[in-house]
Amino acid sequence: MHQNRLHGHLSTSNLVIQMTGTAANFEKAFQTTLYQVKYQGKNFQATKKNPTLPTAYSQAVLGVLGLTTYNSLTTNIQKLPQNLENNNSSAADSPSSPQSLAKRYNLTALYKQGLTGSGQTMDIVTLANFNPADAYTYWKSLGINTPKNRLQVINVDGGSGWTGSDETSLDVEQSGAIAPKAKINIYIGPNTDTGFFDALAKAVDQDKAAQLSLSWGESETAITQSVSQGLETPVYAKIFNLLFEQGAAEGISSFVASGDNGAYDASKDAGTYDLAVDNPADSPFVTAAGGTTLPLNETLSDGTKINVKNERAWSWDYLYGYFDKHDLASTTEGLAEYFVGDGGGLSKFFTTPNYQNGVSGVNTFSSIDYWKTTNAAETGVTRVNPPVSSQGTGTGRNVPDLALNADPKTGYAVYYSTAQNQSATWGNQYGGTSFVAPQLNGVSAVLNSGHHDRIGFWNPQIYRFAQSSNSPFTALNSTTDNNNLYYTSQGNTVYNQATGLGTVDFNKLNSAFSK
């Protein structure tokens, strides 16, 4: 590359080469042309043809990122429809809190043993700026004592803007509340392919923390669309997967939000209603964080009654009566509310990992068809009434791995600023698997604070634990009112694609990790 006047820097892992140079020199080196385009309202740089590497390099290089700056990355935050919101003025006004989560899933037993994350560091990878002071205000409002100066912000490639600041704020607030004595590194990159990659690569390369979480992603369908249009490298998912594999080799426990659109992840970004899962939660080297709804019994303002008797897979099928009464499906924005729930299904990018093979419920499924597509492109959808139940088989990486409360109806508060030097506000009932990933990050720090060595990548261990006679997991196996808008329980299996292995008793999980 030197003959084309490009300068390279090799990462400490020897896996990534970062190149710098002029646009003209990149065009010459990769035998392509860079140009500015506008697509779906976004302005970005793209290439007119796929880059070509010299033969000496092509067999050793998995892929090239950065020649195109297109992205469709979104947060996995979900808010209640505005007319269902409560008026929150503090964290205490929301149905759930980090303390209630700790009590529900038996993390308080570890606090009583003195395990609070002391001596641990958590990494958060994100694509939006935030105000660190907001996190301290949040913790103080909940009566959580935390060390001063526990936050270190690392701006990668110049950092990012404020769009999505509520995501970064809640990531820090939730992980820091669950592990109150741990330190937190926040890696903030621009919301671009290279910004996302560089932020994750820096966190993994520096290897300063035994646990890491991120809550941004895009559907596999959106990635496939981008590849077919020449906007994305065909090995995009493999490139990120390589970083997570590096992290697993280093003993990093990585947690990624599984998505907030149920089994229809592409409805949020590709505008299609095919069955799809979220990337990078589909990586075989991360623990994919799914979501549940907690029990609730409520009469809504219009008289609609809702009754969730037991903790279940999160989807808003229990609100369909309310949505129908208000004709939400008549608008694009209203229809989107019908497609809310925890992400889960089978990956089309990655094969079934060894740790999932042979586990009952993996690669088999029970489903409920609420919807059917109306055209070959799967861009239109209509209701199936009454819903139709069926069973089937599939293959691929099964998502998620486990689940905790994520429904905004039983969710949390967020304290955040939307710009520099702007007063922060309390967000009304928030939810989404964006909460579960940083919460698991905090749980991992609590667990690791009681171990001499890193617990490491969870999945090969937790799938083994789940099949034992003293499993720390409670599979959510009800066959009624327990789905992510498609996948539901198969009756009596260890795993299902709505909630993975189920919910967790963290005290029992800690004991299992200790053996």
C-alpha cells in the first residue's frame, strides 16, 4: 500500500489495519471510485464498484470498512405510546428500578455477600454523546452510593453527536446502578460503520474490562439490502463477529441487546415484515439479551383492561385491543406499535454454535401467526384473525440467550440531556432490550468481583448450566400469552426463541460459575 501513499497502523491484536490517506490514493489502491450519494434521506460516501485488493493481500484480508459511510444503526430503546405514558418526575415513579430488578432475580443475595463490583471495570460501546453528570444524579436519586470519578469517556474517531443520548445515558445509569462500586469506560464513536467498528475494536484491544455491553444494531435484512445495493461489504457481520471472538478469547463477557421488534426486526429499518434477528446480537460470541413483561393488572384510560398474570415474553399483543380500539393500524406510525417486543429467532448469517447444539428447543419452534405479508417483497402486512398456531424447525444461531424485564409498561426511568449545557429531564417509562444488556454488564461485574479469574464468555457455560438438575434459569414455558409476536414456548423445553433459556437466579448462577 505504500506505493499508493497509504499509511497503515496495525492493532495490538494483529487483526486490524487502520489505513489513512487521501481519497484519490484510496481510489487508486482499491481500484474503485468514491462519490457522495443520498439514499433514504441520508447523505453519505459510497463506492461505484466493490473495492479490489492486490492478490498478495486479498487472501489475508477478511474485508474493508470505511470506503462507504452508510449505516442504518439504531438503538434498542422502546418507549410507551404517548397516550399510555405516566408523568414521571423521578426514577421512583417508574414501575421498575435497578433495585427491584436485583430483588426479582436474586442479585440482592450477592450484595449481602459484599459483592458490588469493587475492583471491576465495565466497558460500554455506544454511538451518541451524553452528560456524565446525569448518571450521578440518577444514582443519587435512587440512594445508590457510587465512587466519584468512576466514569471515563473515550471519544473514538472524534466521538459523536447527541442523537441517541438517552441510550448512552441509560447504558451508564443501569450498569452503574447494578454494580455500584465498578468503574465504567464509555467508548463513543460516530454513528457510522467505521465509527461503530473502531469504538468496539478499541475497547476490545485495550482489554481493560472483563465485561462489555452495547445496545445498537440493525436487522440482518437491512444489512442484506445494503450489500445488494453496494452500500455495504458482504462480510460486514463477519468483521464484527471477529472482534467479539477476540473479546471471548480475552475472557471478556459481551452482552448485546437482541432488538425491540419481536420476530420482525426488519420492520424498524428495512421496512419489511420477514422474520429477522438483530445484528450484532446474532454473533455466536455474545450473550444476546432478550426481554420480558412483568405481571400487571391495569385498566387503561379508555377502559381497556389488561392482565398479565405471570412474567412472560415481551410483546405488545396484550395491548392489541387498545390499539384496535384507537385504529392505530391505519397509520404507519401506529402500525409500528403492533410490532414491538423482544427480538428473537434464527440467524440467517451464522450457523448454530456448538454450545446450542443438542439443547432442547434449539432449532425447533412453536409459533403464533398474528400477521401475514401481502406481497412478494414483504413490505405489506395484514392481520391474521384469529391467530394461527404452528410448529416448525430451522437452523442458525438461535437468539436470544436469556431474558429480563424490558417492557416499557413495566419499565424504567432515564435521566438524560439532549445537548451540551442543556438541563436534563426524566424520561417517562422506558424499556427495550437496551436495558437488559447494560444490566447484564453490571451483573457480570458483580459476579467477577467475587472471582479471582474472569468468568469469560458466558454462553458455553450457561447452556450447560441450563441443562443441569439445579439450573439457575427458569424457562418461560407457558404456551399461552407468551410470545414475541411469532415465537412462543414449545411447552417443556430448555430453550425457546422468545426468551432463550429464560430468566435468571443470579445467586444460583454465581454458584454455578464458582464450581
